[in-house]
Amino acid sequence: MQTEPNPKISVIVPVKNICHLIGDLVDDLKAQSVTDWELLLITGVSEDGTDEICRQLAGEDARICVLERKDPGVSAARNCGIDHARGEYLVFPDGDDRLEKDYLAKLLATMEAPGQDASKVKGFDRAVVQMGMAGYVTESTEDGEELLVFETPESGCRVIGTEDLLCRLFFLGNYQGYVWNKIFRRDILMNHKIRFDEDIYYHEDQLFLVRYLLHCEAVRWDPSHVYHYRLREDSAMGSLESTDGRVDKEILEREMTEIEAFDRMRKLLKRYPDPQWFCEQNLVFYALDILGKMETFEDESAFVKSTFRKLAKEASRIDYEPMDEWEEEALPRLKHFGKTGKLIIQEGEA
């Protein structure tokens, strides 16, 4: 019996309560200049009819497969997709975003066959890379206005060394730790058992990238804006934000996992002191931000048993240069919380 050949690219998309948007992404995939793909839609947690729409879309195109999973979280859904993917390469667009028709082609070219523009760059067509990246545009879903165009100091296609990119992952406004504008080799993920951390709610993409890049020699970058990241108030990230101006304790506890993500990354980067330093600066910066939100609670002992206490202690040991007067004043309070679990320094405790 002849088996169907594996697709070149597996497109893995977690879907939750986006019944009015998922059709646009599927249409964008069907319009791609590269047609050798499979789409894995990870469903099972929607309440608005999204799952039914996904099953209908799968019935219309044999390249679309629906995987139902009741476990919540984007990371769990992506891991399910990785485990079932058959493609040589994997991409992870968000279900509420839009793709240019050459999204897959541009990403695939970074891994295999550079296009005409890329071939003009010295060394671009000879370097062996293990990950590819493309540019993107951030826009509002309400009016379609472009808010931010992703740019870097470089122009044109180029190859970037792993250590260089590891540093850049921690620069705001640079390549950053998103996965939806990147392409990955499935064999690296499978051979090294690389998956998304399902207990991390913030910066889980960045942590995934660090783990992956530790097994790479170089990355190829194409600045073409082929991905449209759409901002929504009801997105997965938006649902973790307070809507009434008050800080919700449960939401804040989830946000604290970003400090855990940076702590895990700094331990992974022991062989790379420069990226590790940038990572540690981010760790303290975000720890101070969390502390500021914690201090809005009237109960100074509200977070005594929080897992953040241990992380605050770790952050306090890092040599950090405060960026303003508030940070300078907050650093001793962060150290105090790590030591005592209390938010306010009482007289005689300093």
C-alpha cells in the first residue's frame, strides 16, 4: 500500500474563540505560493463555535487536520501539534493573524533555496542554517491601521550567528522571542525533545527559542514583511490583562511566570556569557515591574507564599544598573521581599 508523502511544512495553529477570524488565516494559507503544507488546527477549548468551523474547514481541504485537546494553554496546543506534525519544517502562526501569499515561500527560502535578492548577498547561499526568520507588521484589528513595522539596523537578507541572535532576543524592538515569524526544523525539535513550557504564560516563546538556538550554528534572516500581527483586546494575551485598572492576583501570579522563564533561560545560557548578561538584565527589569504591581495590594503579606519570592531573591543577587529613580528605590524592596516575603520595609528591617 502506497503511503502519502509527508508535506514539506507543518503549520501548527492553536485556536480558541476566534470563529470570526480563523477563516481568514486558512484563506491566506490556501493562497500561498508554496502548496506543499499541512495545517494542524488544535481545538477543544472554544465556546463560540470555533471548533465546528475548524472541522468544516478540514472537510473542505485534505491538507487541514483538526486535533482536539482539552488541556488549556497555547503551549500545550503547540506541543500537541509538534507531536503530530509530519513536515520537515514547522511554523507557528497565530490563528487571528494574516499572512502574505509568500509567507511560507520566504521562510522556506531562508532554510533551503535563497531567492534572487538573497543570492546577491555574499555567503547567503552557502551558509548552513537551522532556523529562518522573516519580518512582520503589527496592526490594529479595529481599523487595519499599521501601528508598527518590524525593522532592524540591517538591510537585506543576511546570516546571523547563534550567539549574536541570542543577544538580540533580549533587545526590545529587535528580533525578539516570537515564533510566528520563524521556521524550525522538526528533526531538531524531536531529537532534542524541545517543547514549549506549559507552566509559563509569558515569554514562553522566548524560552522555546533559546532552547532551540542552543542546537543551531546560524540563522538566516529575510526582512520582508510577510506576517501581519493583529492586536486584539480579547486575544490570549489580552485575557491576562486587567480591564478595570486593578491588578488581579490570579492574573499577576500568571504574569510572574515570565520571571521564571528568564531564570530558566539564564541557566541555559551558561556557555554564552553575553546573552546571559542581557537575559539577567531583563529578569531584574521585569521583576521590578512585578514588584510595583504587587505593591498596589493593601495586604503587605499577600504574596508571602508566592513562587515569586524565590525568584525575587535570585534577582536581587544580579548586578543591575537601575534606569531611573524608582528602580533605584525599588531594588532594596525587591531584596526585602525575597528575604521576608513582605512588600513593605518596616523600620529596623532594612
